[in-house]
Amino acid sequence: MEATAKADLKPVLVFDSGIGGLTVLREARVLMPERGFIYVADDAGFPYGGWEEEALKARILALFAELLQRYAPEICIIACNTAFTLAGADLRAAFPQMTFVGTVPAIKPAAERTRSGLVSVLATPGTVKRAYTRDLIQSFASQCHVRLVGSENLARMAEAYIRGETVSDDAVRAEIGPCFVEKDGARTDIVVLACTHYPFMANLFRKLAPWPVDWLDPAEAIARQARRLVPAADHADHPDAYDFAVFTSEAPDFSTRRLMQGFGLRTL
């Protein structure tokens, strides 16, 4: 079989409010080695948790109008719970020719795996207050006790941690502490990481947790869904034109640029 021409392979676009979506990018690249990737970080709008919903939705839709015209990707992975739970339906309605793979809190698999029936969802305030999240609980975890923990600070702390900066154990402990519930002799046994920034800190969470739990990272499942929707091109050459990162601030700092290099991405 002849190799598909490099020019024929459209890129995969991965979008996040910051650099947390690199957890999803890492998994997607393993499953789609023939594809080039464009990573888009809306760092000019980060963090999303403090935005009013309508203003943030308008921002995301405007960004995608520009991104889709500029890059014409094969598929878009929204590697951000806050963005997708807020604007996913609007993106699909506004751009019906584009395939969007979203990130939502992994409440269904958590409900299937829990033995104690006590599940916590560690998220941003925006994801916690979203009706989408409540609907997931009602649909898939109505028999569980689900605690929603909306951290104001953890996404910022994760960004610093990813860049190699020191974060206080006590500060992290304070953010994750509400996830741990004891009720009727049972304990929380699963914590859903409902922000793509958080898996980068999973080892620190394990060290600081008051007891062992399963920290549920959805990145691999998101990547598998994207792979199912992207046409296979097993004999294609990896395109040289992509594998770069775009920051909406147009001014990522040195540590961020170095991090992107570590993920094999050049920064435009």
C-alpha cells in the first residue's frame, strides 16, 4: 500500500485553557502517531473558573471560528472540562462540519468502579456548578454519594508545578482534603480528576492523601475516542508541518516554552 501523502493528513487540534491538556495530547500521540498535532492554550483567558458563563462561551466560540479557519483540523479535542461542559453543544451547533471530542468528568466509570459508594469529583468551580455535571451524576451515579469539590486554586498550582516550580504540600493538602469523606464506616475510594491539569500532580496527591484512593484520569479514554473518530492512515509519513503550540497571549514564558519542547512541540 502506498504511503498517504503528508499534505493529505490534516492535523489534530487539542485545546485547553492552559497547559493541562498536555495530559491528553500525550495519550493521543501514542494512539495516532501518523498525525501531526496543534496544541492551543488559551492562556490569555486562563483560568476559566472566574469567568461569567456567557462571556466565556462567547470567547470560546470566537476562538474556534478563527482556529478552524486557520488550521482546518481533522478533529478537535477539547481537553478542558470547563470549556466543554459549557460550550460543547454550542461548538457542535456552530461548526457542524467539525468533529469535537469533549472532556467531561469521568463520573460514569467512577460509579462503576467504586466499592464504597463514596466518590469525589475534584474540579474547577466552573465545572462543579455546571448543570452538565449534575446531569452526569443523576444519570450514572444516583446510587452513589458524590461530593463535588470545586478548587479555586489548584489549576494555577498545577500550572506552576508542571513548569517545575515548588508548590506547598500544605496548600495542596488543603485543596484535596475535602475530597476525603468518611460516612457510615465507609471511605471515599475514587476521586475523579475533572480538570486535565490535575493528573500532572497525581503522584503528589497520592503522597499527601489521608488514605489511598483511585485517582481517575480520563486522558486515555479521551484519546481512545479521538482515535476511533480519526481515519486511520497507518502507512502515512508523519507530517512535518505540525506539532506546534499556540498561546493566545502570544507571550509564553521561558519555562513554558521549554516544557513544550519536552513534549516535542515548537512554540509559534
